Amino acid sequence: MGIIGDMNNFLGRASLRLRRHLNDVEPHDTLVLISTALIVGVGTGLSAVFFIRLLELVARVVLQVELAIGSWIGVLSVMAGAGFLVGQIVSRWSPEAKGGGIPEVMEAIALHGGRIHPRVAPAKIIASALTIGAGGSAGREGPIVQVGAALGSLVGHFFHLSTERVRMLVACGAAGGIAAAFNAPIAGSIFALEVILERFSVRNFGAVVVSAVAAAIIGRVYLGDQPAFVVPGYRVNHLAEFLIYIVVGLLSGLVAVIFIRFFYWVSMRFEQWSLPLPLKTTVGMILTGLLGLLLLDRQILGSGLSVIGDIISGDVSVAVWLLLLLMAQKLVATSLTLGSGNSGGVFSPALFLGAMLGGAIGMAANNFWPEVALHPGAYAIVGMAAVFSGAARSPVTAVIIVFEMSNDYGLILPLMMATVLSTFLAEYLYPDSIYTGKLKMKGISLQRGRDEDIMQKISTAEAMKRQPYVVEQDLSLAKLGKLFEETNGHSFPVVDTDEHHLVGMVSINDYRRAVENNLTIDHLKVKDVATLADLLVAYDDEPLGNVLQRIAVRDLNKLPVVTRQEPDHIIGVIGRREIVRAYHIALSRRNEPDALPAFLSRWQPDKSTEFVEVDIPAESPAAGQSIADLSAHLPRDCVIVSIRRRETVLFVHGDTVIRPEDRVMAYLRCDDEDELRQCLVGRPSDARRP
């Protein structure tokens, strides 16, 4: 017992010294980043090996069950059981393990400073092994990427590294995941920079390369160093082939958009289905199993990498319509598997769709133009890259990963051309990728600009003014004029008299036009001058960036806020003032991107709370007092968030002293606003709600 205690003390002191050393290193010294990237890469490689071995074990168990109870019953029983278990894991243990995994990594980097809970890694490994091993239509790369990213986050926070370095280590884990999954270290590095971080720099590239190479070495030691596919040495045999490759690129972009839209359409249907998640995942797996068993002997079940290998190697000769049927089946099966909440990636399914599409085009071209289109398998390779590029909007990654997976450089020119054409067409037809679409469903719209990112971090519900002034449509214009004067407002939502459903908006300009036109306002009602048609609204779950654009285009003062479920029931208003207020909060925390969402999630339990800004005049009773002194006089459920003092935003503490001309930001219940103003200003709010 004494030896164990001494050992624990030694490890604790060593860990503390290492952490202090890492924190004391100069920010520009890359040694720390490279060392931790190496740790993440090795850990990701080992995790990938464990995951792939676990997949093989689950597949063997499935085979034994099939032999014992019969093919059809065995497959459906195992898939149903796996779906139920995955639903239990996701709903009870780790909601982040649901779906593909890569969107969650992108969200963690963009909004949460790279923070990923450690429980995600084991939950994702088990859930994805059950899904894919049992026959679910999904890829293994998404889970490995998320596991590597979770490991990077764990390492970064263990050593108390800065937010920027944690983000980088998360990207390193993602790079290691792709490198280990496909024996493709270059593609893993490019994927991390192009898709996860969305920016290139020498320092970033060095770190992700170290991680990707380390993960690939571990993978090669335990899984072999052969490329994922054995491909003949294809070449461009005739210049006219580029015409066919143009067709491949354009059709690939179209298929990618169909894949994205159908995938998220199915996801939305399952989301709206009022059943427990374990039942949804079970139904999704059963439907996938039925689809795979009814047609073409299970070719679409699992990751489908072996089928891809057969097509691109030219070992099989099938009808064009069969390849197109396989493509359609895989698209539907992947949507059912992952859209229902099961766990796995979309990377391999996108490659499968591209291989089937390219192979079908190649075979058709070979039938009609045999002297030009000699090898249908070559078009399958190009189709793989093009569909993935159109779906993920990552042409560089697509070219590199297909090159590394096939170890064939001869098709690099048609690969580059087809992927670019596919990406351009897909972006033109649909703005979201297969990864960002999931974030868009959650109200998150990632942009490359930092200020745009700030506005995308806050939802309308978090910034809107609740319990707004409303006017009934039968209110007289004379009373409306008095209301404008009393409240100093510029516009009000208009509701019907009976049900108080939202019917329009009325502004002070509408009222002024009626007066200037010498109309008898005593005999007119609000509905006679209000905007009742083509009403613009804001939804509570959309980001502020979207609302700001809508307000700017029409030069409006504010918009009514509604829910998508009840679009005629007003729950608040959002205007320029609320948007500017929210912007200042987010701007003050731009170096801590996860602070604002975390704060809001903790302190917004219902719809009766709001943010309030209070300017402190010179005669304020609060001037010269500390936050601690004021705490006894503040409303019970009130938090002072920050103080803006000239151009500086202060993070308040108990000893922070309030000064005249400060602007205090507080978070409290709507009913307590007057009490707060009484405490800070010496008088309640001048405005009253009717």
C-alpha cells in the first residue's frame, strides 16, 4: 500500500511539473504543440485499431447468429437489437455519439473552444461498432475522427492549454482518424485543415501532419500497410475522355445534393416522430436491413468498401441499371441508418455513391464509345472523389484521399477537374454540405468571417425581448398614437382581438402617414394602416446573423419572434437594439467562444427571463458601490453579467465598483426589471406594458 501511495504521489508531482512546463513555454514555441500532437496521433491510431478489431468481432457474432437462426431472421434480429442498444447508449450516456460525428467536431471547434466530453470516445466506439458491424449503412471514418477529436480535447484540457491549442489538438485527432481509417496521412492532414479548421497555415499544417503520420504508422503496424483498394494502373487514354469526366463531375454534384437533401429530410422526419430514441434507432436499422435483403443480396449493408473495391478494380461486369440501383439503395439505406439516430460516418457511403455513379457512366460510355472509354473502373475512381467533394465541399481532400486510397496517380487531372465541377455545382444548387446541414438544423451556421461567426453563436431566443408590447388590430389610431408617445416605441406586433394570434406589424411611420394624409384617425383602426401581408418574422431557433440580414434588407426596426411549431403565436420581438446588445456580449467573449452558450444554457431555464442594459447616471445610488455591496439590494434572481466602461468590457467580481456612465448588463426575470432599475438608477423603468 505504501509503494502504491508513493507511486501515486510521484505521478501526481510529475504531472504537475509537466503541466507547469507546458504553460510556461512561449506561445510561439511549437515544441509543445508538436509533442501533444504526437500524443494525440498515437492515441488515435490505437483507438482506430481497437475500433476496427471490435467491428470485426461484432461481424463474426452476427455471422454466428445468422448460421444459428437463419439468414433473414438472423440479420433483422441482430440489426434490431443493435439499433435498440445504440439508442440506449445515445439517449442515456452520450447524445454526441448520435449520427456521423464530424459535425459535432466542427461545432466543438467553432463554438465550444474544442471542448468535447471524454465520455464521447467510448460511447462512439461502442455505438458505431454495433451499428456498422450489425449491418447498418454507415462508414467507420466518422467515429474514428470523433474519437480522435475527443482525445485531442482531453489532452489539451489535461495540460491546461489555451483554447486555440485545444482546437488545434482536436483537429490533430481528426487528422489522425482519417489517416488511420484509410491509411491516408496526407488526406487526413488536408481534411483537418480544409473541413475541420477551414484554414491553412504552416503551424497548423505541421501539427496535424505529425498527428496524422503517427496515427498512420500505428495503423500500418497493426492493420497492414496496403492501400484501401487495389487498383490497376489507369491512365487517360484519349483526350475525348475528358468530355466523359465532365459528365461524371456534373452528375456527381447533382447526386451529392440529392444525398444531402434526402438525408436531412429523413433526419427531420425521425426528429418529428414522437417516440423514444431507442425505438427510432431500432426502426431505422430494421428498415435498412429489409432494404438490403430485398435487393442485390446485402451489397449496401455495412460500409460497402469491398463493393467499391470490386467496381473500381474492374473485377465485375454488371448492368448499368444495377449500379444505379445500388447507388439509390445506398443513399436511402444510409439516410435510414443515420437519420434515425444510429452512429456511423457518411464518408464511406459518399464514396460508395460516387463509385456506383462513375462505374455506371464508365460502362455506358464503354458500350457506346469503346475505343475511348476503355476502363469503366477509372470513372468509378473519379466518381468517388467527385461525389464526396460535392457532399463535403472539400475538393482538395477528395482528390488526395482517393489518390492515397488507390495509390494511383494516373488519373490526377480528371480527378481535379471532376471534383471542382462537382463542388461548384453542389454549392450552386444547395448551400449546406453533408456536415454543415446537421449544424443548420440546430440553428448553427458556420461562416469563415469572425464577426459573422459571433452572430451565429447566439440564437434569436437568447437575445429577443420577451413579453413585448402588442396592440390589437381593432385598436383606434388615436390610442395607438398615445401608446407610441407613452412607450417611446417605434413599432408593435399586431394581434387579432379574439385569439391574440399574430397578424401583422404597425410602425410609427404607418401612424404618421395616416396623420399627414389628413385621415380621421378617430375612425380608423390599427388594421387599416398596419402591414398585414408579406409579414417577415424571426424564428426562435435561428441564429442572429440570419435575422440581422433580414432586418437590413427591408430596413426594419424589429421583427416579431415565433416558433416553427406555432408561427402565429408571438413569443417576443427582436430588433436592432437587442441585436447590438447581444453582439457586445459575444464580442467581449470572442476569446472564450464557449462561455456565452454555456452561460445561457445554465441561466435561461424558461421564457420569462431577459438581458437588460442599464446606464448609470451621475446621481445613481449605485455609483461608487461594489457588486458585493449591491448584492443584498438586487432582485433575487438577477446576475450582473458585465460592465461596459467606455470602450472596455469588464468581467465583474464582487469587488468591482460601479462608476457613473457605466453600462451594466444584467440577466434577470422580466418581472424584476423595475426592481433592478430602482436599485441601479433610483427609479423604475419609465415604460409600462399595457
